[in-house]
Amino acid sequence: MRILLTNDDGINAPGLKVLEAIAAEIAGPDGTVWTVAPAFEQSGVAHCISYTRPMMIQKMGENRYAAEGSPADCVMAGLHDVIEGALPDLVLSGVNRGNNSAENALYSGTLGGALEAALQGVRAMALSQYLGPGTADLDSPFEAAAAHGAATIRGILAATPEEDADYPLFHNINFPPCAATEVKGTRIVPQGKRRGTHFSVEPHLSPSGRRFLWVRGGDQRAPATPGSDADVNLAGYISVTPMRADLTAHDALPGLKAALE
């Protein structure tokens, strides 16, 4: 299997090393793995692309590149510049340091990379490791992702046939904030919403007296929609959420048609 990797934490992120090990296992001895990741951290950039400026790309090693751009930029660079010949069979994005469940998915550069791959017609998955008290004292906070990542990906590939859709599926995978031995299983669930919390900004003054705003995330352990990704993650389960780039609110179409057409 031919696999392209990216992330939003940067080329030197520890989660990317975990993903490289997962990808090597899936690709097998006859497969090939390429990595094209941001030169610097790109968390929170979602599906941003560098449309108005060029990005520098540099070879860091065998099949390993750093690009001064977003994860979506890196996927495009991998598909159309780095990899010669046929497109890869799979794009994996992550393993993100922190969860991309619930509303975090909408901000995530990790998901942005997977979404771009799907738009380009390549099967794609985003992998993220939920952090919390259960991971704080582990030798590696990515223990659950490292232990269960390959099996989860193989399961999705086996259960999801390739499709010729305008907006193909991609998958959002989140590993729970616990040790690998404490993972209870896998749940196929919708994206949820953490209740009573949201992103916000916090003002600070610099030493020179200038006012700056820091973006702050919400409480990651706040109650989420029952049976959703964040909800099952906090209960010790791996969440898998199938997604599409189609943003249409299909449930709202009939009522709006009746009122306006």
C-alpha cells in the first residue's frame, strides 16, 4: 500500500512519529510511506490553504518533506509534487496531540488535511489522541493511538468500500484519554457538541503595553451530546466518525423549498 502522511503539529511532532510507525505496519514491506508535514505547528487552521502566497518545501530525508504551509497545503504538495506516478492509496493525518472530537473537528488542521485528500479523491483518515488525567503519567501520551491505530484503520478500510462520490467519505478517529490496556473498544458515532463551553479569547498586555488576544479552547471534559464522539471518548472508547465535505443542511431543504420556491 502507498500511504501519504501529514499532521498539523509540525514535522518534528511526537505524534507524527507514532503515525509513521502505524503507517509502516499498514503499508507492509512492499509498501511505501511518504511524509509531507508543516515546517511549523499549524494547529487550528482547519482547511486553510496558502492560496495567495507560495510555500517553500524542503526534503528532510528519504520520502520525508517539510512545507511552510497548512496540512491541506501539505497534502496537495504530496499528491502533486512529491509523489511521482499514481496517487497514494491512503492519506493519514495526525496523530494529533489532543482530541478533535465534537466542535474541535471544525477548527482542526488535522481534519483539514484529511478533508483535502478526500476532495482529491483519495481515501483519508484523521487520527487524534485525547489527552487528560489518564494520559498525564504515561511514558507516552499517545499509547492508546500507538497500540490500536493500525487495527482501527484496517477495520475502517475493510468495512468501507471505495466510492465514486462528489464528496467522498473521510474518517475522524479519536483515541480515548487512557492507557492502551484501558481502551474498552470502538464506537461508530456522530460528531457531538460539548455543552456550555466554546472557544473564546483572553486579552493580555505585552511588556510594551500593547494589547493582544489569545484564543482559548473550551473545557475538554465538559458533557457532550450523548452517544457522540467526545462522549464515548471520555467513557474509554475509540470513536470513529464518517464525514463528508458537503456542508448542506439537507434536513432544512424541504421546509425552505416550500417557503421560498
